[in-house]
Amino acid sequence: MSAPIAKPWLFSQSDQDPRSSTGRPLRWGIVATGSIARSMVQDLALLADAELYAVSSRSQKSADAFAAEYGFARAYGDDDGAPGYRRLLADDSVDVVYVATPHAQHYEVALAALQAGKHVLCEKALTINAREAAELVNLARSKNLFMMEAMWSRFLPSMQRAFEIAASGELGTVQWVTADLGFPAVYSPSARLWALKDGGGALLDLTVYPLLWALGTLGFPQAVSATGSVNDDGVDTQNALTLEYHHGGQAQLTSSLMAYGPRAATVAGSLGYLHTMGSINNPREILVRVGMAEPRTEHFDVVGRGYSYELREVTRCIQQGLTESPVMPLEDSLNVMRLFDGVRAQLGVSYPNDAH
């Protein structure tokens, strides 16, 4: 595991309206037509320099319906054994691809996109395991192509402000962080959240958000202890992580597909603390209290559903010829996957992709 970060991932453009153009228009290709793709596309349409160009699905009917609903110029479904996403990647007009498939398919699609010379924004978690992530990162770097994990919350004004407060010294030395995210998901063995073959479970879908609070304020840990529950399908239904740091800091993170929680984060320092109100992946208020002084509350609005900020960063980076975002560097994605591999070993969770 890497050493703690010396500074948070502060976004120099965080005060800019993400809808405003930062350069030449980019033609986007969207792989998959599920709920996250629909949410992202609605925010992508807000960007002045984004063109909704192509979409792919296993079904031509689904691709056509998605294209008609959101105004895409091209729609690609599976045809004569050729997957729809490969037909999309063969389109020379596509500049950048957003991968919105289930976790277990991220590696396959992102690999094909990079091999086709496309820039890539891949939904979180980047891959199933660290081996897959390392292969993608190495390929992107060798081809001088942009790639980023779609950890959208990292770019939100509220998250950026929380990281800024923690780094400013106003809270003193950060000593501990707590964060949770949970909801009772209806069980179905074929649903993505519960399917082991898709990378289902609380870890890859939910833990990325509590973990973000620890990483953004304390950095990467030196040790991780994990406990949790695993169902008969081998899927983790909930987990609790304790992160430990050489400087004495700690973080306690909880994720669950079995129960509701407050969905709150607290960052506690030697001089004061901050606490979120609203879900931890998109907080609308942050309460800050220093010592025994009266607390203050900072309020935040978001453009669209909140995805527009990461989409602006991807667009800006590609327009400027960058191959990775300084706010969401590839090394962070690699380290998260390494951390998750270690957690899964403690929980006893293994995905089919691990054997490949």
C-alpha cells in the first residue's frame, strides 16, 4: 500500500460552471444502456462541448430506443456475432468512450476501447481486481490515451470543499474518519448487485464511497482490517473496514446491502470536526465545528445530477492532451483495487474473473 498522500485531490476548476465549454467538442460513445448510463447521459447533454454521438447495447432495439430518447446519431447492437460495443469502437468518429457495463465487463470493454485508440471513462470500480486494473493502466499509458475511473463524487463542490477544509489545518491534525453507506437491497440472484459473476456485493458498489472520505483526508492506509457477511452465493452483503495509519490516524467504514444507515461522514481532528448532511456520495451540507465554538453550516448546490463535474474534467483533460486526471490519477485507482483485493481475501470473496 502506498504512503499517505501529502495533499488532497483539489480541483482547480471546482468553481467553474461545468456546463461551459473548455475547448473543441468531443464525440462520445456510451457502452450499455442501464440506469447509470441514463443518468450520466442526462448530465453529459449539459456540456456545451459534448456531442452525444453513439450508443451500444447487446440489443439493437435497446440501442435504437436509447439513441432516439437522448438524441444520439448512431446506435449499435449485437450483429452476426459482433458485440454492439465492438461495432461502436470501430466507428472512427468516436473520440471517447464511457463504459457503463457491470463491473465484471469493465476490463473487456475498456481493453477493447484502448486497443481501438479511444479515450476511456470507466464506471467505478475500475475493474474486478488489481491485475485487470494494472493491465488497463499500462495499456493506456503505452498508447498515450486518456483513461479515468468514474469516481464522480470526488469532483463535487461539497467533496472538494470538505477535502480543502481538512487540508487547511482548520480541524487540526485529522485523527479519525467514520463513514457509512447502506440500504436493504431486494435479493435476486440474477440482479447485478447480487450476482457474483458481475462483481456484485457491497464492496465494489458501495464501499468506494465511504473509502473516498478516508482517502481524501487521511490518504492511503498502511493496514486494513476487514470483517463482513457473505451469503451462500459468495457475495458480501455488508462489510466493516478499519484503516490504520503510521501517524496514528484511523478510519472506520461500513457498507451494507442489508440495512439503512445514516449515510454520513465525520472527519475529526485535534481542533475540530466536520460532518456531512445528506448522502455521503453527494452531500448538500457540511457542518464544521472548531473547539466549542458555534458550528457553521456550508450549503452546496449541484449542476444536473452531479456527474457533470467529472465529465467536465474528462473533457478538459482530453482537450489539453492529458492522459490522466490530476484529481483522479490512475495510481489511485490501482491502489484502491489493491486495497479491495486485500479486503476480499479477508472476507473470503472471490470473483470468476480472478481465475483468468
